[in-house]
Amino acid sequence: MGRHRENAMCSGAAGSPKSNEERDLWDETVQGLLNGGVDLAEYLRVSEGDHKAYILRFRALHSLHGDPRIREIMQRQSQKIRSDAGIVVDERRVTSRLSARDAHSRFKIFAEMQKAMLVGEPSLLTGSTFEECLEQYQRLIGCVEKTWETACDLYRGNNYPLSTFLSLLAIEETGKLTRLFQDLLRFDRPTLHPTMPPKKSHRGKHFLAAIAGALVNARLDRVLGQEAVRALLQDACDKEFEKLRQRCLYIDRVDDVWRIPTEAVGKTEARLYSVLAGELIAEVLGHFPWEFRRLVAAAASYEISIGYPEPQVRAV
């Protein structure tokens, strides 16, 4: 491939192939894509639970995307996949919806924050092997899941302020982990030392999670409604999440009256934010196909259990 291979190898999120295993996969994939023998729909389909195989293929695919010839082939195959599946994209409707959510500027802000996190802060994973990094990866996601599950239990137990608080905490922690998959891709070349102090802004973490998981999310639109999602995106920008967090925990004076959390935060808020947290966890942290399916199933099961219509939740 000459120059094309060199350019492609330098462009990927995880850098060029390092191991013999990756180089063999690289050469096999390049030739397969160029001669039509590799189908994108099958390329990332590895045995369920084989995290390392998926990561190696994903790294190769990222790097290959730097070759303009292969990028064109990928685009053609993606279009064919959509066509064969009968998927018709209404471009005008999509453009209108994204415009209503100020998608362009919010995507730009998200990309800048992501870049700052990846470049300026150390990796979330510190293992010396892929297996050690994977164990850390699963432990971090498991912690966020447990927080959300506890929020769901509190909602069912009618403890709405604490349910809402833990849902907001799960959203915050989801935002903190938006770089996690990139760190796993770089398991053998981590960012070890920070070049700038870590961000402490709750608003920034909430914003990262909301932008990544709610800006383009057909499931969330269907379950909560487009207007509710639009309002949540705006709330994430306006520090409303942090204000709500405070009302969940503290007795506060409002209009010369002291109000306790149960008077300030009720069932409506708890229901909304527990659903939002579950959907964001699936969308943002469901990096592997089998994990995404599991997390979506958990979110859907909870939504149905609290009264959302099953056809609305289960619809493809």
C-alpha cells in the first residue's frame, strides 16, 4: 500500500499496529476491503464476550479509515447495509431535529472537551496487560450500573429525592467515563501523566454525558419524547442538574418557607431522571455490541416496570 498504508497507520485513535497479531489482521483487512472480500457488517462480528478480538479489529478499522480509498469503500458498504435493511433516512427531518437542539455547536463543545480529557488527563486504566485493563474497565462501569440500580430501587420505594440524586450521580459518573473506551483501545499505550489539572465541574461531566448520549438518541426520543429530551439538553447546559442535586439533599428556604427534599423533588423528577440515567449508561458505556444489548435490555425492563408501554420501549 506504500504511502496509503503509512498515512492510515498514523491516523487511527490507537496508533499503528504493534503486535504481529495486529499486523496480520491489518494486512488481511486491507486486502479484503480492496478486493471486496471483507464485508463491514461481518468485520466487527466476533464471538460474544471476546473483548480483545473486538478491540483489535476496532483499532485496525480506525486506522484504516485514514486511507481515502478504504474510506470510500466503507461509505459504499455502509450505504448498502442501510439500503438492504430498508432504512430510509429523512435528511430534512434529521437536520431539523438537530438544529432544534443546537447540535452543531454542542457537538463542537463535546469534541473539544473530549480532546482535553484525552490529552490532558491520565488514562482511567492502569493495567500492564489487556486483561488487567479490561478488569478495571468492567469494574468502573459496574460501579455506575450499581448506582443507577440503587436509584431505581429507591424510586420503587417512593424515596424520590434520593432516587433523583443517585440518578444524577450516575449521569455525572457516566460523563466522567466518556473516555473509557478510548483508554481501552490504548491499553498498551496509555496516557500516564496529566498535562493539566483534572476537571472538577459537575456541570462539565453532566454536559459530556448528556451530549454524548442524548443529542442523537432515537430510543430516548421515543421513551421520553423529543420536547423532554430537548429540555434536558438545555438543563445540562444551564446548571439545572446541579441545582436539582442540591434540592434532593438539603432543607432549603424557598419564598420565606423552609422546604424539605420531599417537598422539592417528587415522583415526576425521579421517574424522568432514573429513565434518563439508564438510557445514557447504555448509549455512552455500551461499547461492545453484547454489552449494549444487555444495558438496553436493563433500561427497557425498568421502564416497563414503572409503567411505560412495552411497544413504546421495545420498538426497534
